[in-house]
Amino acid sequence: MSGTAATPSSPQDWETLAVHDWESDTELIVELAGVLDKLSSDDVPVLDEHVDAESLCNGLQAVEGRQFTEVRFSVDTHEVRIRQNGVIEAQRQLHSE
């Protein structure tokens, strides 16, 4: 029987790709699209294929009653996480057979 299982990651495996400034005029979605462009093997990565952008922004921003500490999703061979403080990080997902 063969299959794949995710290999546990350690904190040092995460690479910081960007830090979003919530006070700036640049939207998180614009910054995230640039990060995904670097991670994706597709010619033109589509953000909506990986994450619901509106929910992501609403969840990470300090809105009463809705607040996440981080959001994670997969892009090709990477797991991406965005922390509430604006840090956008990625780590390669390792699989063993």
C-alpha cells in the first residue's frame, strides 16, 4: 500500500516572504498576489483558487467578533500562512511515501 503523509514541520522551516503593514495604502490582497506569483509554478496564479480573499482580510483585521491569529492555505508545493501581525510566510510541504 502506498500513500503520502505530510512530514511535520518545525518553526524554523517557515520563510518570511513579506510583512504587510495594515496602516499602508497597499491592500493585503495585492501583496499576497505578488507572494503567490513567486511560489506558484502556474504561469498566472489565481488568488481565488487558493483562498477567499475577502474572508481572509476580514478575519485577520481587528473586527469585533471576528478575529483570527493566522490563516493557512496551500499553493502548489508550499503551505502559506498569514499572521495577524501581517507576516506572510511559506514553507515547502514535504511528503514521504
